Amino acid sequence: MTTESDLDAQLLAQMREDFLAESGDILERLGPKLVELERDNRRDLIEDIFREVHTLKGAAGFVSLNGIQGLAHKMEDTLDALRHNKIAVTAELIDAGLSCVDLLSAMRDDALAGGEGQMDIAPLAARLEAIQAGDIVAPAAAGEAARSPGEAAGSLRVDTATMDRLMVEMGELITARNALLADAARLKDDALSEDVTSISRLIRQLQDAVTSARMAPVERLFNRFIPVVRKLARERGKLVRLKIEGAQTPMDRTVSELLYEPMVHLMRNAVDHGLETEAERERAGKPPEGLVRLSADRRGDNVVLTVSDDGAGIDPRRVRASAVKLGVLAQEAADALTDDQAVRLIFSSGLSTAAAVSDISGRGVGMDVVRQSVRQLRGNIDVRTELGRGTAFTIELPLVLAILQVLVVRADGQPYAIPLVNVHETLLVEPTAVKTMQHGEVLFLRGTPLPVRDLRDWLAAAPGQPARETAGDGARPAVVVGLERGKEVLTVDELMGKRQVVIKPLSDYLGYVRGVAGSAIMDDGTVMMVLDVEGLLFVQESDLPRSAHGGRSA
Amino acid sequence: MASILAVDDSPSVLKMVDFALKTRGHEVTTAVDGQAALESLERRRFDLLVLDINMPRLDGLSLLKLVRERAEWKDTAILMLTTEGQDSDRDEALALGATGYMMKPFRPNELLARVSAMVSETP
């Protein structure tokens, strides 16, 4: 019967989505658990890992992801042999287990992108079988079954795209509220002002709720580094202990995601170049095992992440020498730097070339990229180092961030962002097409007269800035923006394209600045204002004729 | 129509079972492991348990044993969910008094057919 097969198809399609979310969580937990097992061969941990893999296999079968099911099945067999003491926990076993997690994740990613999640699992399966055939008798694992509690009840899974959208809508709501605030101020209506004030309070509460929903413990990000550090250490033949602190510190999920790449870089540098070899450490009187510390801490409205090592440290003299040799600085300039300043040269792009690797223990490699990534998140990165004692990188990020789609334009040499929701279209305006009417300049767009304004006029109206004398000649690019009262044309110097930016509200004590929704960082690190078009063009209107800035701006 | 307690540590499997059973008008309660299931059992009566085997805290076989030891739960029908390669677990479940078993993966309609057969037998 069709209804029956429809039900099957419907439920299984829904289940596939659920499975993809669920399997992501399982795979994220598996890596760290396998690494932990290598250090701490506990019976309950083996059972826990076995169960995770078993659950993965069982659920994958329903949604016909045969690659995932097949490999999970092979893993389960190997883990079963481990459970029954037929094989031991060896580095090879953990290696193979982590490779399984990688391949399972790759197949999951494929399924997530709409594929069938089918990849060649034969080589890994053969490796697992070889390990199982090893027939080594394992020493009985110590420790009794102290089962971990099940997943937190009452939680709901929401994907990041939905959370981002919620944040964008939130931003729009604030923009609309700002327009209302402006109206209330203009109309001088007490009842309206009171209503706007209470709406503002509700929006503030809603904003807090949305913000906190975006937060998750930084643990998920940190856990991803556990297998990474182990792999790096094995590749380099170094003994490394990874110490994690402050894993429960809350952080924006999207920011967590974006921090992975730059932080992997810091971890790699720490293991590769920061930590000495075992022999060098012993000569220096240090314990043979190197320490990499990863920590998170809340400091006011910021989160501070630290990656540190107890390695050899960075020698400022060698950084200076490299900088001079590579032509980044002249000798005198390099000599004039303090040691701290010299070490910070590793963040400059000139020192981030492969040629610098051997000279300054490779510290410079990609550090400019790391700094760039951190800046895009409105964060700062700094380094402290002590010769023979180690190096610490600290990343400081604002707690509250939001993602916004914008059109970037340039006016008077500065970039500005216009939220894409306000943009109807872009066009080129010939000076001859602009007509002067009673209330100002208009442009006839497909027969409809639209008010024309120059973004530079608003900038000139800002306090402390002289008014612009004349408009430039020739055609100017323009943005047709949609406002509550209709469309208007905003001319600019240049259209720079669409971007997704992270917007940060202006600090609280600045309050609401008319026309500005917040600030964002460009790809090249410069700061730009994100315009609140509704508020901006209100200022325009009240400021005509454009001489001084509007008196009531708070 | 029956009151059913579905127990599985996989959220996606649990949700699918829950949805499927509800389309037939069954009243469904879900639990993510044996311990949570036990807490639900203490609160009210169920006609049927749909029970996974491998779960954290309290596994399916242990829960099955506890249920069969209690006089007031003795008649509750229990459908065990097994997977390929779990033959010994399946046999143990039947020996402990499970009413029946189903091998994962199954189609939602297969589950509905099994469940309606099982609950109609229950007085």
C-alpha cells in the first residue's frame, strides 16, 4: 500500500537528518575517548567506546549509510576483541581507531552534503583485521564500571544556520526599534516614548536569550585538538602531554567553529617547534614529556584562550636577525625594538615565509594568517615567551558576536557595510539623471522618482568633520535601499561587494549612535562601520540643509 | 491503542520509533537508557516495552531482568531491539523472558506490524 511505504520513506528521510546530527556528536566524542584510552586503559572506557560505535552502527543501518555502518561494524568487532582481552591497547590500535573516526567523519560529511557517504573502507578494515589477528593477550584492565550518565535531558538540537538566522533577525528587530526610537524623539510624544522604552527592554531580554542560546562550552572545540596533538606528537617522535583547562567556559558556537583552523596552527607550532626533543629536554634538565596547555577563561565581556608550551621559547635576537635578513626591517630599526616587540615580529607577514623556518624555529610560519583569522573575529592575539621556559599565545575575543550579510561600499576612502536586507539593487547614476525637485534631488528609476542622497553627506554631517564642498563629476555607483517609507537611492564612491561579517554592537556607554548599527572587521583587518540605514537617512532628513550635525544624537 | 515505553540510546532511532508508533495512535513514552526507563516504569503502567540492548547506565538485558522480577510488571510485553552479530544477547533476552525481538535495521512498518500483533495478545 502506498500509504505504508510513504510512512517508511518519510520517517526514514527524517531519521537521516537526525542521524547526521547524532553521528556528529558521537564522532566528536570518539577521538578524545580513544586518546584517553591509550593513557588510561580502563574497562568502563572500553565499554563506553564500544557502545558509542555500536550505537553508530545500529542507527546508520536504518538510513542506509552502508559505508558508515560497515566501518563501524569492523570497529565494533575489534573493540569486542579488546573487551574480551583478546588484544591489547597499543599505539597501532589507537592509530587505527583514530583513522576510522577520520574516515567515518569524511563519509558523514559526504552524506551531509547530499552524497551517499560511500568511501573505500577496505584498507582500514584490513588494518583492523590484522590488529585483531595479532592474538596478543592483554593484561586485565583495572578499574570497575563507573558508567557515565546519559546525555543531558531536555536539550534541543538547532543547527548553526538557524542560530545565525535568529541572530540576523534579531539585528533587524533592533534596526526597526532604532527607527521607532527616532520617530518617538521627533514626535515628542510621551506615551509613544514610554511604549518604545518598554519594547526596548523586551528586545534587550530577547537579545540576551538569543545570545545565550548561541553559547556552548568551549569543550567541543578543545576536544577536537586531543587527537590532533597526539598525531603530531607521534609524527615528530616527541612525548607530549596535553593539559586542558576551563573547558566549560561558554563561547559562541560559530566563533568556536572559526577558531579551529588558527588554533590547530598554534598547536602544531607548539609541538613542532616549541617543544624540544626528548634528548634536548633531558640536557636542559626538564622532564622528558613536553607540556602543551590549552585553556579558556572568561574576562569581563571577553573570552581568553591560551595555548602554551614548556619548550625552548623564542629567542628575540634570532627574530631580529631574521627580520633584517629577510628585509622586513633595517638593522637599526630591529635593534631599537624591545625584546617583546621583536618577538611580536613573528606575526608580520614578512617573517611568515618558509625561509624563516630554520632561523626562528619555524615560529613565524603562518602566524600572520592566525592573527588575521583572530582579527576577523574582532579578537587580539599576543605572545609571551621566555627562553628555556616556554611560549604562551593568548587570544582574546569578545563574547557577543553576530553574523550579518552586508554590502560593502566605499565613501570618502572608508569602507562601510550596509545590511543586505536593506539593499534592493545597485546601479550606476549619471549626474544628468539626477533632477532637483522641491525637497531635494531625485532619480527617476523605471518611472518612479526616488530621493537621492550621497553617503558622504552623512559622513560630513558627523561631529568634527567639515562639510563636503561639491559632488564629484561623472557617474557614481549607488545602492537602492528599502526603508519603511519607501525606496531611496544612496550614492557612494565604490561598490566593494557582498560579505558576511561579524558585527559587534558599539560599546554600551556609547549608547545608540544614530545611523550606526555596529562595527565589523574587513578581511584585511580594517574596521568598518555597519550602517543602520533607517536611522542614517532619518538624520539626513532632519539635518537638511546639511550644515552642522544634528543636535540630539543620544 | 496501547501505552508503550520505547528505550534506545540513539536519539535518531528513538525518535523514529516514537513517530512511527504515534501514527497508529499509540501513547508513547521515550527513555534514553535503562535507568531512565526504570524511572518511567516506577511512575506508571505500560502495555509494551520496546527495548534496545546496549545502553549506558543500565543496559537492556539488566532492565529486562529487573522487570521480570517484579510481580506488577511481569505481564508487560517486551520487544527487544537487537543488531546483527548479537545472537548471544538475543538468546539471553529470550531466556530472561522477552516476548520477542526485532533485528535492526527494520522498516517503520515492520515495527508497527510486530507491535500491533503483540499488544492485541495482551489482555
